[in-house]
Amino acid sequence: MLQLKRVDIQGFKSFYDRTEMRFHGSGVTAIVGPNGCGKSNLSDAISWVLGEQSAKSLRGSRMEDVIFAGTRERKPLGLAQVTLTMADPQPPLDPHASHKPSEITITRRLYRSGESEYLIDGKTARLRDIQELFMGTGLGPESYAIIEQGRIGQILSNKPADRRAVIEEAAGIGKYKTRKRLAESKLESAKQNLARVFDILEEVGRQTTSLKRQAAKAKRYEELRADMLSHLRRAVGGRFRLLESEAVKLALDLNQAQTNFRNLSVEVQTKEQEYTRTQESCYQVEAALTESRARVAELNLESERTRSRLALQAKQIGAIEERMTAGETETRHLDELREEYDRELGEHEAWVALLTHFDEAGDTGPAETGDDDDRDTGQRHRPHHNARDGQLRGHPGGDRRPVPRRRFE
């Protein structure tokens, strides 16, 4: 009979740090503490490491709930691990054997990603291996060795078949019944496999005749295929020789084509150089043409400006010619007036000389008579002066316009 020796817990529910609990294997060990201190977590850890698969039996909604979720002071962990060490108190029969030959260590690990591991004595194992190891010993998630609160009343109120299962487990019969059940399931599977084999044999027997015909056809096919391959080899050989001769001819043609290609390449390079020079010349001519067009545009603009100035000057020259014609007319008129003024001035000088002569004579009578004559003479000549004044002041008809100063110059 195996006895519990040590339990190591780390990251399981409220066990943040690695916790080791040792048991002496005799008497009764009690865990005492207030409500909520984690007493039940120890029994849950033992059930869990023995292979418990129900999260509700461990008082959780998911299996990841058994991993330490963290507190205000401590961060959550990503791994829950429980190690259970059990030993057989009976001494070994061989005195030279190890002093702990029957010690067994079982470990279960659960990662937050959902991966799970089982180890027996540090080696990877399966859940079935752990269940078979403790089968008949009373240990296990559904065995009588771990009875939680309210389980006794549930056992007493269960059906007779359920109570019989607990009694058989306590008596050690459950292990053999489980083996029997597994053996029967294997036998049933073997029977089904045998029936399937018989069916296959019967089907194969029905297909034997067809397979013989197919084998004969396959043999004939192989013979025909061998003949075909021989003929194909001869045909391919002839085709190969033909293609070889064509390849030689094509090689000669290729050499000739390469020679022509090189010659054409040289010619193309020469043409490209000529094209480059021609293009540069075209660019120069185009630049000169552009410059000439700009010069022509400037000359056209200057020509238009010169034409405008010539038209303006022609208008000015026409106006000047008109003024000169008018000035010449006025000059002739003034010359006529000057001749008339000179003639009248000669007459006045003659009269002045005559009057001076009369004044020198000193005769009163004749003088008065002379005065009267002079008065008459003055009256006779006054119209002439008025007429001259009118001519000097303006044209006949009363139009008075000043004589331009430039005309006299």
C-alpha cells in the first residue's frame, strides 16, 4: 500500500511560491485554518495531480482557473505545477537494493496556453499510465481515498450500482473489472476487424478472375511496349541523326548570321553617329532659326513702330506744309501792304515837307489858309489812314486776327 510522503505545489490556485508539505505516513494529519485560507486547495491539488479532468470538481469554470491569477502585490503566473511523492512502507526483499526502491513521484503541469504535461519519476507519461498506476489502490479523482465535504451523504443516497462501484474499488476489484472491460472492448474491436478482413477476402476472391485477365493484358502490354520501344529507339535514332545534320547546318547559318549581325552593328553605330551629328546640326540650325525668328519679330515690331512714326510725321509734314502755304499767302499779302505803306509814307513825307515849308514862311494869312488847307487835307487823307488801320488790324469784313510772329521771321 502506498503512503503519501510529500507534496510540492507551485502556481496552483493560491500557492504562488513553491510550497513543500511533508507527511510522516502514520497517524492522522489535519490542516486547520480559517475560512478562505486555502485548505481545500490542497485536496484539489492532490486530486488534480492524480488526473482530475473536470474543472467544476476543482471549483472552477475552466481548467486554466487553477493557475495563480495574481494579486495587487504579485503578478499572475503562467504555469501551475503539483508534484506528489508516494512510497511503499514495506522494506525491500533485496538488502542490496536502494533504501527507497518503491518511491514514486508524479508531476502534472498546466500552462496558461492550455498545454498539459504528466511526468512519472521525471519522465513524460500519459494520463492512462497514471490511472493504471493507481488502479486498485483507492487513489484517483473518483476513488474513495479523497472524499470532500458532502460526498459521504451523496454515496449513501446513490443508487446500489454506484455504491457497488465504490465498494469494488475499496476491495480492489475495480482494477480487474476495468482490465476486463478494456479486454472485452479490444476483443470486440478484433472481431470487427476479422469480419472486415473476411469481407475483404471475399471481395478479393471475386476480383481474382478480373485481376487474372488484367494481368494477361498487362503482360501483353509489356510485350507490345517493348516492341514499341525498340521501334521508337530506331525512329528516334534516325530523327537524331537528321536533327544533328540540321543542327550543323543551322550552326553554319548561325555563324553567318552572327557575322552579318556584327557588320550591321558596325553600320548601325556609324549611322547612329551620323544621326547624332545631323541631330546636333539640326539643333544648331533650329537655334539659329529661333534666334532669326526672334530678330525678325523684333524687326517687324520696329518696322511697325517706324511706320507709325512715318505716318505721324507725314501728318505733321502735311500740317506744316498747309501752315507754310498759309504763311506764304500771308507773306505776299504783307508785302503788298508794306509796298502800300511805303507809298503812303512817301506821300506823308511830302506833305510833312510842304507843311514845314509853310511854317518857315511865317505868313499869318497864308498860314491860316494853310492851316485850313492842312485841316482839309487831313480830313481828306483820314479815310486812307482808317483804311490802312483796318488792313493792319484784320481782313476786310471785320475779321481781326493777329499776324503770327513766325511769319515775320
